[in-house]
Amino acid sequence: MQQNIFNKIVLLFFIPLSLIIASPGETSAAEPVALSAYRYPVPGAEIQIWRDAVGVPQVVASSTAGAYWGFGYCMGQDRLMQLELLRRSCRGTLSELFGNAFIEADAMARRDRVPESELSEGLNRSPAAFREAVEAFTAGLNRAVEGMRSHKLAADPGFAAAGIEATPFTTLDVLETFAGTMGARYNDFTQELDNLHLLSAMVRKFGSRSASCIF
């Protein structure tokens, strides 16, 4: 894997969305609609997560690792099926769900896939703060996976529509999703026609309502 691709992963991963790194309880934000607190899901971190009136998650944590744990947890709650499709699109296993229409896309993904050995090497050479952030994000994401599998969290309807279950992510899964989407999709071109192709195939297989839930 070219070093500049992994450098982009490092930079992008350090742009968390809607995160505040502070001591829980020290913000002046409006009264949360729904508040959850977590003590030490990662060493030494206290985390508060709430959602505003339109459901946007806000994460407050006492450390950077705690913020990324909350980031991953919220991502898992809201985008787990999307992450599953991205993981499959990078691995080249979309045709397992959507049939022969995606064999060519899967073949291209497997051809262009970043080897796990290169991902591992890049991770080992990356700054310690980056490794800590990726591991914390993955742990938070998997807490959401565990919650859905144990029915403690509302399941993403896309999994039922596609006839599959949520499964845990590894740190290399997370890195491959970043590398695959940046290196093969959102680099020098867009994939709006491919997105339309994906949605059309899901509508044909599952119907418009279920396809909308998955997409």
C-alpha cells in the first residue's frame, strides 16, 4: 500500500464528527433528550453520549480514546448496515447478498484490495495516538454490534431485510474500509452511477421499502 494512502487514513481518522473532549458534565450544551453514561469502556475514560431533538449524537469524553469509543459506538448504532456494505464492498463479497449483478464489482474489489499484511504494517508504523484511536473506535463499534446481537439495542432493519446478522469488526476491517473507500472510490472520481446500480439491484431483490432501509 502506498504510504500516502495510509497517511490520508491517519489524517481523516483524526477528524471526528460531533465530538467534544472534556470532562463529562463541563459543557454548556442544551439539555439532552436522551443521556447515557459509560465509565471506563477504555482505560481511564468517562464518556457521556446524548442525542438532541433530531437524534444527532453528541459525545463528551475525558480522553481522546474515550471520544473515539463514543464515536464508534454511535456510528454502530446509526450506520451499522452501511458499514457492513462498505466492508463487503472492500472485501469483494457483495454478490453473496445481491447476486450475479455484483460479481464484476467483487472481482475488481478483490483485485484492488489492500492486503492485510500491508494494513498491519502501516498500523504498526503509525503514531501511538492513531493506533489508540482506531482500537477505541473499533471497541465502541463492537459494543453496538454486541448490543444489537443481544437485543439490548434496536437492530438496524437492513440486516433483517438482507437476511444476515451483525458481526464484529476488527481494527483491520476498519482500516480496510477507510483505505478501500479512499483508494478505490472517493479519490479522483465519484460513484453515483454505481450507487444507483446498487440501489436498483436491491429494489429488484427486496422491494422498494426494504431496499430503502438497507441503502
